[in-house]
Amino acid sequence: MHTSTTFSLHKTTASIATAILALGWAVGAQAAPGEEFARGRILVEAKAGLSDAEFDKVLKLHGGGKKRKLGQSRMHVVDLPPGLSEQDAVEKLSRRPEIKFAELDRKVQAGVAVNDPYIGSAWHIGKIGAPSAWDRSQGAGVTIAILDSGVNIGHPDLKDRVVPGYNLYDNNTNVADVCGHGTAVAGAAAASTNNALGVAGVAGSAKIMPVRVAYLDSTKGCWAYFSTIASGITYAADHGARIANVSYVGIAGSSSIKSASKYMKSKGGLVFISAGNNNIDENVIPDTSFIIVSATDSYDRKSSFSSWGSFVSLSAPGSGIWTTSGTSGYSAWNGTSFASPVAAGVAGLMMAARPDLSGEQIEALLFKTSLDLGVAGRDPVFGYGRVNADAAVAAAVGYVQPVDASAPVASIAAPLASSSVSGVVPVTVNASDNVGVTRVELKVNGTVVAVDSAAPYSFSWDSKGVANGMNSLVAVAYDAAGNAGASAAVAVNVANTTTVIAKDTTAPTVAINNPVNGGSVSGTVTVSLSASDDAGAANITTTLLVDGKAVVTGKGGSLSYSWNTRKSGLGVHTVSATARDAAGNASTSSVSVTVR
């Protein structure tokens, strides 16, 4: 082991902190002294199907505001006009039927407890059986996004692991570590193995994507916002990361972070979050969107500082974790901040061993193979148990994909049959499956008008796109195996005010939602597009093309296709989408991706 150096989150000059704060992610929107949320902005997610124009109308009704979309998700940061109360805006928007949720952009702190320079043994590597797991997998081919204070990309134990990331606090590509916390977290997950230097991360051949979401307060440490974290998860999902680690506390109850985590899960990824270091029951409702990790010590006991509660999914070593430091040296750290990346590293080993498995399948095997501690079965202190890398990787390697022939079940809960509707109509769908629902499509008169990939399934249908009179609504739920289950048709009477329609000369808009331009893909990729038109989605014909060859055509505002990239070959490929309305107006969009 090399000579260690130590780093303290609280020993940084005020001048550096001042410079960082001056470059704030949204200048003038920082939390004022004593406040725990950002002033001048909130987080809002619209229901599937709501157009930008209708969204803007809703915002205008409640004081206005300028929205900024987070990646390819439906979440938005809304900058409020001066003088408008953040709490009041959230309360009013939360009651709108077109809105899935609205919440304050709360401030949260890094989940570090203390660091101890005298603990120099990487005991946790052997404890979780990592050396045996490394015979099968070391994480090659998997990217782990570290959502934190940045990463020291020049650290000798990290420099060969780093891929391009982004600074979502300052909106630039400078991912330098402003606190040291992110570098330590990155090393716990994926510091290089077999390089005769320092320490070994759990997944030492995985790639590290630094995503800076935090800023430094020279007196209070490292802080982030719901908005920067949610945006960071979305960025990671859109840029090829299979895993995102967020070692910040107090975020498990955020609707924005739940939504972003569901978005990443829909793309085959997993999000790991630290439980906290308050040594209390955090009293947070459990959620399947992400994996919450508590900390254990070398005796497989709960670390003295670790928080617990029914929201804990898993536990991992978090006491005296010897890892990389921001000063290019090494030191030992305590905190659930380090338990979380240890667990994330194990998931990285599993994904590298079996890249064909979904995030849900990796998660299930991770839970199933964990070492059960405390009360038998899942418990509030250790979750399903302490991670066991050897057993988890072995289970992934030996996993046999089951044949799923059971279709999901779907039903439309609202609107009721024979009801009269007009304008933007809220539609609620109940859907379930023996394995899991991956998405729900809303069809109007046989045409797909909106798609929602996360429960609760809800839509905002613009009824002006169909003729007045009786129209049929059907919801179709899909599972990962491609099985589909349709609801019973619900007939509603559309009663919009009629107007004389001018000649349509406006082309529809079309966008490729996945994959993103310049990204990397492998295996089977879900290619999806969305389109809209001033005459309504029902009039749109959409086509997806791969390298100029049409692969699927459909009607409505969305279209998806499972692209087997192995048949296309390695290298750069072009994915294009065209949309044509009933009047013959057309538009095209394309992205370039690299098959690896």
C-alpha cells in the first residue's frame, strides 16, 4: 500500500468556495441562509401526452415560469418569476390534473461521516468476496456514473477508468472535484485493479463517468440539489451509463429523483443511493425506483453512524473504506457514502458478466444472493442483506432467462365510459404483470397518442385531435418479454367547440428520444421517437430508419423498435425518424451512435 494522504471536506479556502458559488448552476437560485431549498425554481413533471403549449398554459395560469427539460425525460426545472412563492407554486401545480408532480428543489448534503487516516486495510474487498468474483468479471464494458462533487481525473488509480462526463451545477464540462468526496466515492466503486498502485475498487475494470452535481460551502461541506441530482441521473442514462451512484442523503423521498431513477431503470440501469449517517430510522417510505444502501463494519454489524429504515434495500461495508483521495493519494473514509458505491461496484461486475440481463434482473439477483444479517429476510437495518460479490456474480453467470408468456393486465380507471370530455383530458390507467410492466400506451381510436413508462400510469390526452362524438380509448401494457395486454375499450363523448380549420401547412415535429446523439450502444437497444402536430397526433405517420433503411412504421405520436445492434456491426450508424401529417407535411430527425 502506498503512503496515504488524507482529505477533509472542511479544509478548503473561502476564496475557492466563493469562486465556485459565483458559477452556480442557476445563478441567483441558491438556497438563502437557513433555507433548505433553492429560491426561484421548482421541479415539475407533466403527464405523458401533454404538449409543450398546454404545459406553458398551465404554468401561465399559476404565475408563469420558464421551463427547462431534464435530458430526454418529462421532468422540467421551472424558473419562477420574481416574487412568486415556491411553496405556493408547488401546492397549486400539484393539484393540476395535467401534472404528475411538483416539488421544491431541496438542498441535500454528501453522505460522509468522518475519515480516519489510521485505517489502512481494504478489509471490505475480501469481506464481500470480490477476489473470487474477479475470476469471472472485473466490470469491463460497464460505465458507472458518479454523481457527486466531481472526480480527480488525473488520480493515478482513476485516470485509466474515466470517460467524459458533465458538470450539471455549472453547465460545463469541468468535472474537477471541488470537495474530494466524489473522488473517494469513485475509487470505492472502480479504482483500477492490477496496476500496482494504491487501492482496488470493487469493479476495477469498469469505466467511471464523473457527473458533478454539487457545490462547496466552505463552512458546511458539499451540497447538491434535487434538480442537479435528477438531471445527473437523466444525463447518465442518456449517455450510456448502466449504473448511477448518488452518495447524498435526504433524497429518497424526492419525486424528481424517483422519476429520474425510473427513467434510468427503463433503460436497463440501476441507481444506488446512500441511506444516511444519522444513526436513526429515517422513516422514508420504501420505493423500487432505486437501491438504498446502509453501512456495515468488519464484523458484519451495522456501522455505528448508519441510518436505517424500511426504505433500506441492501447493506455494504462502509466503515474504514480505504480509497482514492482528491489529492491524488489515499485515505480511509466512513459513511454510507462508501457503502453505496461498494454495492454499485458489485452490480457493475454482474452487468459485465451478463450484459444481456436487465436492471431489474440484476437487482433481483443482487438481493437474492446477499448475506442475510439481522432479522431473517428483509429488515430495516440491512435490507435484504450485505452484498456478496462472489455469489452475486456466480448467480448472474449461471442465470437462465425464463420464458415469460403471461401478458400484463390493463384497465382504464378514468375517464368513465360514456362521459363527456373536452380539451386536455386526464387519463388514468391501472396496469400489472407477473414480472413487471415496462410501458403503457394510450390509444385513441386505434392510434397511439402517448406512452408512459413508469407507474402510476397517467396521461394528458388532447381531445382536440379527434372529431366530436364518441371516441374509443384503449390502454395497452407491455412487459420486458414483449407480451401485451389491452384494456377494455372505454367510449367517451368528445364535445369540443368547433372552429373552421385553415389549410394545414405546418409540418409535424419529430424527435428521437433514445438513443441520444453521439452515444454508445450495444446489444438490443430500444429505439423510440415522439412526434407532435398542430392537427393532433392521430394524423401522424411515423417511420424509423437505421442507416437509411426503414425498419418500422406506425401511426400516432410515438413509435418504438428493438434494434439488434449485433446485426448492424461495430462502428458509427445513423438512426433516423420521419413524421408526416395528413396534409403531407413532413419533417425528419436523426442521430449518430456508435455500436461497441
